[in-house]
Amino acid sequence: MKTYFLLLLLIGFNFSFAQEWIRPFKEAEEAYKQKDYPHFYAKMKEANHLHPYHQGLWYQLGVAAALNNKEKEAIVCLKKAILINADFKLEGVPDLQSLTKNKEWSRLLELQKKWKQAVVHSKEAFVIKDRQLHAEGIDYDPREKIFYLGSIHKRKIIKVKEGVVTDFCQSGVDGLTSTLGIKVDVKQNVLWASSSPMPEMKNYDTLTRSAVFKFDLSSGKVLKKYELPHPYKTSVFGDLILDKNGKPYISDSKNNIVWTLNLKTDQLEIFYTSKEFWNIQGIAFNESESQLFISDYIKGVFKLDVARKQLISVGASEEVSLKGIDGIYFYKESLLAIQNGVVPLRSTRYYLNSKQDAITSYKIIDRAHVAFNEPTLGVIVGKNFYYIANSQWGGYDQNSKIKPSEQLQDIIILKYHIDGL
């Protein structure tokens, strides 16, 4: 029998508490090789229990269940895997042959076909010809009609007005490292940016630290640089948002902390953290700012009651996966999500119930868009959603050195009319 046992990829995180699944997985792999399918199933069950968010484990548990005549469980597991990665092989796999007569098998194949299909609703808004910029974050100044984009590689922020690109600040100013989240505050005439040292940036130095920068919006001058308090020496500042008073909130995916600025002490402080988090990314307030939505790249979406500091997981229907969300945005009782940790890559609008604690339905904005090369963050401008289609995190060699421009792409910003779908 041809071996179809998958070599699983470690999916972008190395938290020790999340690695316990590796031991039973390896034992399951050995049991499979020995054709000890009951033990294979038992160990895959254990691995999946320890890490119930890994699509590869769901797929292999589905295989194990099929080999042990547990058809219903096999279909459920394979469905969970396909919703995250539609490229898993189903047809022509000897280990899954027993499922082909099950009435749910054809539905599973149709589901896979559906999720592989391209869906395109966005149009190209504008293009930036700097292929080595590696843009991550984007925001908009409605007063001056200027888009701002942060650069991972070039350690700077650019501005785009009527198609003309200029620098907002110089590269590496005051220790600015890779720039991720950015937000414009027109009322206070400032621009906030979250900055973290990344191996992909120019002149990478392990001694540099993450920081939040406050810029004068008119001049691009640094007004203040905020670094983490002791003992937090390292972090990865990702998304950055502002409340209605202009107070910044920053997601830290390394420490799984949402930071904020104490306006009295003028220092960064912990706003919220939880052991439930595995890898937080995007953050977004609801309209009243009573709830904070937090996307966990591995586990899905959480909702934090701001006043009570109560955290719950946002549920969803069985026919969708909330994994791999980078940017997340609240719009009219719904969440716009950019999912670059799924296959195919997609952006999705998720509709919330009246309590905003569960997703009742969804609509695909874009899936397998021809411009996609790891979409990241976006910005809502009126009724339009602009987002970076091709940040190109894969545009580096094995030593994190950026590839020549001819091997990269122009940066494409997509525009989607939210209420038009």
C-alpha cells in the first residue's frame, strides 16, 4: 500500500505548550507504518486533543478513523481539515476508500470543490511600483485623501495621494524597525505606528526593540517613541487601533498581550492578556467600543467585554473556518477578515448575531484572487474596504535576504464596496 501519511508542517508558531502533540503524532506515524491502525487512531486522537486547531491533525485523524471503520467521525474530521486547507487529497487515497460509499462522501467532495473555486469581488484600487517595500499595514487620512502604508523591509512609512508615492518618514528614523500596524488620528494630527524588528528588514539587529511611534501627521517628525516596560524585552507588535479618544491599542503576538497607552503615566501598559490566546493578530472595536474583537491566528476569533474584561470565543457554523485571520475589522454588525493562514487565501465578511458572540452567516469577499500573495491588513473608508493583496512575506531567501525586484511583484491594493455584495 502506498503511504499517504502526511508530513505535517509546523505552522508558524513554536510555543512549548502547543508542542505536546508532537510525541503522540510521531507514535501515530510509527503505528501507521506498522499497519497497527487501532493504535494509529488512538495516538492521532490524542494528538488532535492536544492541538485541535491543526488542519493536518484533523486530516490524519480522518484517515485514522476511516481505517478503523469510523465513517461518520472520518467525514467530520476531513471536513474540518478541508475548510482550513482545501488542497488536502481526498480522491484516489486508498486509506479513504471505505468512505466512498458513504452518502456524505459526495457532499464532502462538493464542499472541497466549492472552497477551491476562485471568488472575486474586489477591484484594483492602486499599485505601488516599489517591489521591495514589503507593505504590511495601511490607513487613510480622509481630510487630505492620503493613504499611508508601513514597510517591513525598508523600515519606513510611505504616503500615496492620487497615485503619487512619497516618503512620510525616513527609513529607520529614531530606531524605527519593521512597520506593521498604522493609524491616522486626524483630530490630533498624529500618526501612530507599531514597529518590531524582523529578520526581513534592512540592517537587522537583534538588539533593536519593538516600539510604538507617535508621528506628527503634517511633518512626519517623531513626537514620541514608546518601548515596552521591564521585564518585556522582546515582542512582536502587530495590529494597532485607536479608540474614539485617540488612545492606541496594540496586539503583541509574541507575548499574546493587548497593550495600551496609560495617558497619565504616558507609558505602555497591559490592557488584557489571557492563557487562552495562542497567537493574536488583528484587533477591532465594535461601534460602541464596548467589545473588542481579537483574531487568534490559530484558534479563531475572541470577543472581549471591555468593561468586565470577560473573554469568550466567537462561535461559527460548521461550514466555515475562522483560522488564519490576520486583519479584522468591524462593520455594521459584521466582521471583515483577511485570512492568510488558510488555503486558498481569502477575505470574508462574517455576520454576527444580536449579541455579537456568534457568526450566523458569511459571504466571501475574495478567494484565490489572482493578486493574492499573502494579503495582510486593510482599512475601511466609508463604505469601501481597501486592503493589501500581496505583502509578499515569501519574497526572501532562506537567510531572510530580500529577492531581486524581478522576482517580486508590484504592490496591489484592492478595493471592495462592502454593501455591494
